[in-house]
Amino acid sequence: MRHYTKRKQKREKMFKHIEHYYSDSGDLTKKAFCQRENIPYSSFLFWLQKYEQEKKENRTEENPGSFIPVQIKASETGHHNSSASLTVEYPNGVKVHINGDPDIGIITGLIHAQAG
């Protein structure tokens, strides 16, 4: 139990350093920030990776079925492209690309596959 508490305290401390780095570091490199704050660089990189991973997992858990809004761009002539295509990218990095006018049933199926 004691080891868990120490690790949790270390995590909280390092996450605060990382948040400080993101908010106040200005143009400092990670290495310069660590030197200024007297933090071992390798330790900072380790916890930065954990911080980013946890942040990514939390985004996925908060919005597991969310998608980025689609914007249709007009061609240079001002008309919409006649050969439409659609790419759906899931939070795990899998991409599904559909050429032509995608059927709404296909899109719905892809969304439900992600939510399930």
C-alpha cells in the first residue's frame, strides 16, 4: 500500500510539472525546462509519456463515439466536388475511406461499430 501511495504522489507531482511546462515554459525546450526546475530529464520524459497516454485515454472514454464535424470544401469553380469521398477515423487510429457518394446506411453502420 505504501509503494502505491508514493507512486501516486510522484505521478501527481510530475503531472503538475508537465502542466506547468505546457502553460509557462514559453520557448524553453524540455531539457532546458528540466534544468531550470531541477528535474531529471529522463524522469520528465517518462512521466510526459504517461501524461499524454492518460490524456488520450480520457478523451476516448469521455466521448467514445464522437466524430469530428465534416466540412465539404468547394472546388475552385465554386461547386462541390462531384466525386465525393469520405474518411472515418476511429480513436484507435483505424481509418475507413469510402470513394463516391457514401450511403447513409454505411456511415451509420460505421458509427455504430465504433460505439459498440
